[in-house]
Amino acid sequence: MIEKQYAVIGLGRFGSSLSRELVKLGYEVLGIDINEERVHEMSQVLTHTVVADCTEEEVLRSLGIRNFDCVVVAIGNDMQASILTAIVLKDAGVTKVVAKALSELHGKVLQKIGVDRVIYPERDMGIRVAHQLVSPNLLDYIELSDDYTIAELSVPQKMCGNTLHDMNPRAKYGCSVVAIIKKSGVIVAPSATDMLEMDDLMVVIGKNDGIEKFEDDLE
Ligand code: ATP
Ligand code: ATP
Ligand code: CA
């Protein structure tokens, strides 16, 4: 596998967390910020760091930005800087540009410029936390489409000792348990006789309304 080269522009809370994690995952990361202090804070963590204004085409070109496999624009509050940076990156021919948007309109502009992936961290985290607050047993989820979801559910004490046959999720909620995560290991594609124990997690796939009903009955 060829190691990917990442560049992260804007080392605020989001950009620094993202770039830190990429380094942890074993990738090389160039971090750029206009703010010297921010760059200084990250200089020991990232592979390379540069103080630069990324709205300036020449600056990005001189850094050889075109050669990076993926460049993340993590500038948020300064919408103008975010948009200008994204244009410069796409003009320079960067293959994959990911940019953080603060609002729907900001995101729309980024998309029109040709940004390959627009992310809305605050909006999406808000939605996620709301779901988790409403359903205490819902630990995490992935929306497969508007109708279908994969959810990770914790097993409440009252369900411990029950088998999947006892709970009957397929018949009751139209949901299949894809895996049971136990302290001792993971049961993939569990069968009717597999039993739920204390601290187990279930990975469940199904229609949204079925999963919601399942969650409600776990409470
Ligand atoms: P976060 O929401 O991630 O915590 P923040 O709110 O601290 O970020 P933002 O305004 O979103 O700050 O900007 C993130 C970073 O982007 C800041 O560190 C800022 O200095 C940097 N930045 C802003 N404009 C530019 C630019 N033109 N070139 C390079 N970096 C920039
Ligand atoms: P089905 O066609 O629904 O699998 P079945 O009687 O052939 O019915 P069994 O494997 O005997 O299936 O399981 C009986 C019941 O146990 C199922 O109807 C279902 O509700 C539940 N069950 C078994 N395995 C799972 C699973 N992995 N996920 C969800 N429910 C399951
Ligand atoms: Ca912010």
C-alpha cells in the first residue's frame, strides 16, 4: 500500500484533532495555519508544519500542494478564507479536497466550487447526540439510506439471560442482529440460541421505525 499524504489547513480545534488522529493512524501530515501560535503548538505532533495564508495561490503552489492525496480545509469562522482556499486547491489540481462548512449555504458554495466532500461537524454531532440522548441504549449508528440504519445498542440488565429466540427481534421489529459484542469476543451473525449477557452490545440492522421500536422496548 502506498502511504497517503495529507495536508490539513487550519489548526483550530477541529483541524488539530483531525491531524493528530491521522498521525496516530500512521500517516504523514502537513499542518498549515496563518496563526503562528497554533502552528507552534502542533509542530511537535505533525510531520511538517508551516505558517502561511492559504488564500494565496503562490504559497500553496510553493508547498507543492498538488502532490498531496487529500487536503482538508478546516477553516470555519472565516468563510471567505475557507472558500478562497478551496478554490485555490481545486484550481491547483488537488485530487481530493475535503472542507468543513459552518452552514448549509457555506456548504453549498463549497460544493459548487468542486470540493469533493463537505463536512458539517457541529451539525452532525448535534444530530448524533440528540439521538443518543433520546435513546440511552443507542451508542452509535450509521444511516445506510433514508430508511435503513445500522445501530449499536447496549443490552439492559432486564434482557440479560435472554436468547435471540426469546427476544425475537426479526419477527417483532424486522431487525437482524448482525453481531453481539461481548467482553470475551464478537459473535458474528449470531443464531437464535445465542444468549445476551451483562455488558453485551448488539449491532442491529433494520428499518428505522423497527430499530426505534426495538430501542424503546429495551428501556
Ligand atoms: P475550530 O472550530 O476548529 O475550533 P476555530 O473556531 O478555532 O476552529 P476557525 O475560524 O474555524 O477557528 O479557524 C480554524 C483555523 O484556521 C484557525 O487556527 C485559523 O488561524 C486558521 N485560518 C484562518 N484563516 C486562514 C488562512 N487564510 N490560512 C490558513 N489558516 C487560516
Ligand atoms: P427466521 O426466518 O426469522 O430466521 P426461524 O425460525 O428460521 O425464523 P431461528 O433461527 O430459529 O429462525 O430464530 C427464531 C427467531 O429468533 C427468529 O424469528 C428471530 O426473531 C430470532 N433470531 C434469531 N437469530 C436472529 C438474529 N441474528 N437477529 C435477529 N433475530 C434473530
Ligand atoms: Ca469554531
